[in-house]
Amino acid sequence: MFSEFKKFLISGNMVDMAVGFIFGGAFATVIKSMVENVIMPPVGMLMGKVDFSQLFIALDGKDYASMAALDKAGAPAIKYGSFINDVISFVILGFVVFMFIKAYNKLKEPEEEATPTEKTCPTCAMQIPVDARKCGHCGETNV
């Protein structure tokens, strides 16, 4: 059982998957930073200087000047601005991954079509070599 587990851990698929998770986490961090620091400020400015990350609804009925004041008071809130940022980040991440896969598929060499090595005899329906002039099963010569 230990040797099977070791083989499983060392197999190429497991290592590829681990590398994918590591790069995926790092990539998500970069995309999140791009959304928060590059994309959202101009979008917020175009929408009337709205900072989405500061949008919230306090559930205790009190008014708070900022997200920092809300957090300091420890009040429960629906932080829908953070949700908007996360949705935009998800859409951007999905688009970037789509573009990477599209580029990868263009770079990948097309698989060669396998040439058939056998054909079917029209008389007995048995498989025979493509180069055969006579069926070895029934003796048909029109193959």
C-alpha cells in the first residue's frame, strides 16, 4: 500500500496538478491586485467616484462613515462592494485563463491523423491489411 501511495505522489499527473495549484494561487493574487489597483479606480471614477470596496449596508441600523469605522465597531454588515470587486475579478480571471488556453492550443502541434492499416473485406466483412489484393479468409480478389 505504501509503494502504491508513493507511486501516486510521484506520478506526473500529481506533480502537474500541484504546480498548477501553486501557480493558480499566485496568478489569482496578481489578478486581484490588478482589479483592485488598476481596473476598479477608473471604473469607480467613471461611475461618479464610487469606490466599490467601501460599499456596505450596516445591519445594526447605525450609520458608519467608512468601512474602517464599521470594522472598528465590529458591526455586522453586507459588504456588497467587496462582492462586486470579487465578481469583476472572477470575470477577468476567466477571460485571462481563456486567452492563455487559446494561445496554448495554437502553439500545440496538431496530432497526426493515424493512417488505417486494415480494411474490411466486402464479401466476408473480415479485417485484412490495406495492401492486400486477396482476402486471406474467403479468397475474394476484389478487395
